[in-house]
Amino acid sequence: MDQGQPRVGVGVFVVRDGQFLMGRRRGAHGAGTWSVPGGHLEYGESFEDAAAREVVEETGLEVGGLRVAAVTNDVFAAEGRHYVTVWMVGECPDGEPEILEPAKFVDQGWFGFEHLPEPLFLPWVQLLSSPFLTDVRRQVELGNSVTRGSGPRR
């Protein structure tokens, strides 16, 4: 990866009943840490399309009502990586998540902000200290009521 070129990452809060899905990462980047599903924004993709694609690829779940909730600037100095992470929130009222990319995630579970697993992936540390956290928490806790009138679900 070129150290001079930041990449755009997308992290997705898959919300159900006031909780969200998290997985423990596997692989060189953030191995052993916990985060929500996500990945890289591809050329020409909207944030919503990238979020929906990544969640389906990683978990098999379909997420609706996707919207941007926060942005963090995440520099992994030791790895020579720099990401701008776009945090999305969307609802998934049914279905059970599967680990469809075992090379990327090894465990999954539903969590709330009061009981986060540890250790957390660096972008999470950034998010928890950001001014966006209050709004993200509100959107997660309110779930479907936030998206009323926001258009069709995927």
C-alpha cells in the first residue's frame, strides 16, 4: 500500500433491537481486535452501496435504511496505513449472521455501547473519542424509528 495515499474505509453498524453486530478481526490489519462489518469503498460506489455490499459479503445479512453517521481519520502509523473511515448505520430486523469470510473474522456477536468487547480496532478508539459518538449512539438505540420516511429498505 502506498503510504502517501489514504484509503476510504466503511464501517457498518448493523442494528437490531438497540444492539449492533461486531466481529473479531483476523489477518494482518487489526488482527484480534473487534469492529463492526466493513471494508473498502470501491471506485464509483456510494457509501450506502459499499456498506450494503460489505455486510452481505461478510455476514449474509441485508441491511436497510443505511445512512452516514460519522467520519474518523485513522492513521495506523506502525503499518504505514491511513484511512478515512465513514461510519454507517442501518437496520437488520431478521436473519442470523454467518461468518462468510473466515480469513477476515473469527467471532461475531451482538453488542451495545455499554458492553463492548475488547480490544477494539483503532477506528473504534477514534470513534469513541469523537464528537459524533452521541449521535451514533442515539441512532443505534432508536433503531428503526430513525429511518422512518427515509425511503425504501434494501
